[in-house]
Amino acid sequence: MKKIYNSLVLAFAMYSKIPTPKADWEKENMRYVLCCFPLVGVVIGALVCGWGWLSARLSIGVLLRTAVYVLIPVLVTGGIHLDGFLDTCDALHSYAEKERKLEILKDPHAGAFAIICGISLFVLNFGLWSELSMHGVRSLAFGFVISRCLSGWSVATFPCAKDTGLAATFQNAAHRHAVAVICSVELLLTLVAAFFKEPFGAACMLAAAFLAMVWCYFMSRRQFGGITGDLAGWFLQVSECLMAVVVVIGDLLWF
């Protein structure tokens, strides 16, 4: 139980800005961090639903309501996945060799394409969330968990682009088979809950997230030689955006 507790603390310390107790960053304590990663998505989903309920009760306008929707994941995570998205966009738009792209991923400076893609992502997400009914918001709340289940599964199973870095560290520390199985079970439980509450939205989100994961697998192998922590962040941002797209389409057509 102590190892699970330490993994839970490390997951929130690594992937969120939520205050956590002190934990040792030892290999033994990092074995199941990826299994606890989806719980950060549970917190984000709960906050999103809570804000949706509160903003409706207070009759808050669509602009402020949407702005908070879009900022909640950034505030909870500290932008760690957004950082990976930006680095990956810079590397992809360099059209350089694999080795140079991997160097760009490690560069702390943001290039022009990172800024362009980051602004575009925020504008698109703002537009998408502004179109959602509360029904759609409840559906997308599950999406924050789905994306993290698949992200953890991909880090545990996809080949790594290099022997160093965050993804390699977690792969080396983790029981990869156990992590993949646990993340799959967590995904199944999330989908069961989502289907019970929002069956149509759950089906659409699963299809969109799976498409993003397949896209990430082939892109990462071709462009970088495998997965990295930044690419996992890129996948998470892209999958959540795609899930928002399909939920908005369903919202507009059926509700």
C-alpha cells in the first residue's frame, strides 16, 4: 500500500500543481505512477462539471464561462502537457532529421511554430467549449480521464525514441505489462461510467481518442523513432481537442 500511495503522490506532484505531501523520487516509488495519472483527469473533470453547474446557477456569460473551462486543465496541470505539445510542434515543423528533432524537443525556448500552434489550439478549444451544452460538458469531463488512460498506456507500450527523458524514465521504472493492464482496466471502467451517463458522447470520444493514439504511434515512430514525454503531452492535447470536436458535433446535431 505504501508503494501505491507514493505512486499516487508522485503522479499528482509530476502531472499537476495540486499540493502534495513529500515523496521520494526513487525507482521503486515510480513503478505505478502512470497508473495513477488518470486520477488527475478525474480532478479536472470534476472541476469542469462543478464550474459548469456554478456558472449556470450564477447566470455567468458564455465568454467568461468558456474561458474558465479552457483554463481549468492548464491551471490544474501547470501546462506540463501543453509544453510537450508546443515542443513537438516546433520539432515537427523543423522538417529536420530525427536527431535534430529530438534536440528541438529538449530546447527550452519556444519557436515561432510553437507559438502559432499554441494560440491556434487555445482559439479552437475556446470556440468548441463555447458551443457545448451542459450535456456536452458532462461528456467531455470523462475525456480528461480517457486521454490520460491512453497516454499512460502508450508510454508503457510504445517504443521509446531515446534512453533518457521522462518517458524512458517511467518505462524503465515501471512494470510495463502491469501498467498497460491497469491503464486498460481504468479506461474500461471510465468508459462504462461514461456510457452509463452519456452513451453517445462516450462512443464518439473513444473513437476520437483512439484515432489520435494511432496517429501518435505512427507519427512518433516515423518522425522521432519512438515516444517521448513531449510526444505523450502532444497526444494528450490533440486527443482532448479531437474529443471536444466530436462532442460538439453530437451536441449540435442531436441535442
